[in-house]
Amino acid sequence: MRTKNKILLVENDMIRAKNLRLALENAGYEITDIVPYIINAINTDKQTPDVVVLDAYITEHIADFISKYVKFPMIIISEQYEKEIYRYSEKIRILSVIQKPYNIYDIKIPVDIAFNKL
């Protein structure tokens, strides 16, 4: 029996997090936890995820933190342009970038593509 792919959500807007969780669970993914900030990703006591979905504006400081403490591949949700985010790809294992605004019902495709890269 195939197990579900596991995702840790990092989202500080709990309404958006719950909507994203519902969309991903309906698409067949398992959400291991929802945490408000990336620093909480290293302290979660839930199941180990396969991927972290991070809603954040990526800066050098955040990329440094992720490279030191978060060892999971990332799907980034951001208002930044992809090329701005991918400049940190030496520090962060970025599987996919989802541009805001995004349609919650269309979230499955970029997540499926990201998991296929694994």
C-alpha cells in the first residue's frame, strides 16, 4: 500500500492555512502539522514531512536559517518573482514556487510536480 506524501505547512495566517490544508488533503496529501513561522518547523513534534510548504518572502537571512536548520525540500508560496527566490537555490532545496495570488483549487498541480521531482 502506497503511503501519502507528507507536508509540513508554514503559514502564519490560520484561515489561509486551513484552506490550504483542506485543498491539499482533498488532493491526497497528508499534512503533518501547521506552524506559523519557519523557526517552528525545527521544533515540531509531529511526523517527519517529505516536503515543507512555506508561505514567506525569502530573504538572505531566511535562506541562511533554512540551510542550517531545515533539511527538507521546499515548496515556496510567495509574492516574489521566481528568479528572486531561485537565487537562494544553493542554500535551499526548492522544488517549486507558487506565485501569489493563487487559486486554492489549483494548488494540486504545482505540488504534484514538486513531489514528482523527489
